[in-house]
Amino acid sequence: MSHLTIAYFTSRKEPKLEWFFGSLYRQLAAAPIDIGLRIVVVDIWLQAMDDWTQEMVDARRAKWTELSASLGADVVLTAPKPCVWQGPGRLTKENWFAASNARNTAICLAPGDWIAFVDDVSVLQPGWLPAVRRAMDTDGYTITLGAYRKVKDLVVEDGEVKSFTDHPGGHDHRYEHGQDKPVACVGSWMYGCSLVAPVKAFLDTNGWPEWVDGMSFEDVLEGIALQKKGFMFVYDRTMMTFESEELHAQLPVMRRTDKGHSPNDKSHAALRMQQGGTGWNENYFGAWGIAGLRESVLKGEPFPQCGIPQHDWFDKQPINEMV
């Protein structure tokens, strides 16, 4: 039997997790799926750090546990694995953006053959889960990219969108090129907010590119890497999520920076490296790569501490001096 992990990510104190759980519950109740299901919530605030105490962590975990109870699924609540950019073991003076690290955390906790990714402050629209289920019936070398729409004044009740205000700046630029069925597209169209892929795809690339944590742009770079590995891509706009535009600006915002000046900046350098097949090759996962780390974690071993990188690959600045 196929097994799906749905991974949800947040670094916000008010992520509206109830929107995600509520909308997923509605879709599971309407059309139960004949597969194993695990939900992994990767939440930076599920660890004590700075002025965020263990009591606050325990209260948050209890709240998420209560919210998830109605799903009847295997739910894992976890902080991101240790890294130099954020959390209690960071090298930076404050928490920085580290989406690849969070996504790799979920991959290591995904016991089956498929994984879907969902961002916070979002709600699944009707049709999202059926689209994910269809994607799992492909050949195992196809990655399905879902659509998103950022809106204002989003009101959600019991997982259902009741009202919103249109926000043209938050429209998915890919939408008009899609259809109400999967259509072929390129890997650089991949955004982390909504997609489903075989787990082996990310094992083949040794995980999401943690070498661009602290900057972002990881989803496009990973899409390029996956396409180079031979994976095919389709865009399915029926796999839609709505996101709150206003809630993206919650404090504290995780720091990130794109050093330099376009086109001679860090993001363009990363793009050229990835397109040329020379992306940074530092191994963050030990001798056996992320596949070995995943095997260890699924057996119950803790994530190891990670003290690399100590310098920014772009300009060699020490990570502990980045402000």
C-alpha cells in the first residue's frame, strides 16, 4: 500500500494550523483515501530558545496535539533539525530563514514513498487532496506542483474559506498557463508551498539545498536539480491553496539576505552554479547522505548536531558574524 506524508512548515507564532487541519479533515471526510497517512508539522517554536521557554513549548505542543486529534492520522510534531541558522544551537545571533533544513527534517520523518509540502497561514481548497492522490498514481518519476493564491482578509471557518479580498499581487503567475488537469512544466516552476513528489526524488539530490539557507530561493534551485536527475514535472492548478497575505508579515520575521547587487548577487551565483551542475556539495548529513540520516531517524535515533557551514560560500563571511 502506498504511503503519503504531508509536511507542514511554520516559523510563525500564529501559523493558523487550524486552517490546514480543518481543511484536510473536510477532504478526508468527503473522500477517504486508501493509503497510509502521516502528517509532519515542522515548527521552529517547538523548542526552547532565547525568551521562548519550555513551558511555552509544552503549551504549543498540547494545542497542536488537540487540534490534530480529529484527523485520526499519525501526526508528528517536531522542531527543525539542528542547524547553524536557527534554533538553540545556531551560530547566528538570531534566527535566520532555513527552509531547506526544515524540508529535509520532514523528509527524514517520512516513512513511505510519497511526500507533499504545505506552507503555514494557508488553507487547502477543495480538490487539493484528490489531486495529491492522483499524483501518487503516476510513474514515480513525476513531481506535481500545486497552485497558490495569496489573498487579504481571509476568513476560514472549520477549514472552509468563507470570504476574502482579492490581492492581484498574490496571484500565482503559473495559473494562466495551466488547465484543470496536470500539464507539463519545467522544474524551475517548483515552489515549496504546494507540491507532491516521490521521496526518492529528494534522496537522489541529497535533500533540499541547505547551502542557500539564510537566503531562500531553495525551491527553484531544487526543481532544477530534480529535473537534471531525470524527474518530470507537471503543474496541477486543481491542487490549490489559499494563503493569508497579511499573516506573512508576523513578527519575528526570519532574517534572510541576498548579498551583492543583481546580476552579480548571491542568488544569481547560486542559479548559475545549479544550472551548471556545480552547486555547493558540502554534505550536511554524514557519510551516507540524507538517505542514511533518514534511515537512522526512522529507527528512532535523534537528529545529530550540525556545525556546518561556518562560512558563507558566497563571500566567505563567518556565519557567526552575519547580522
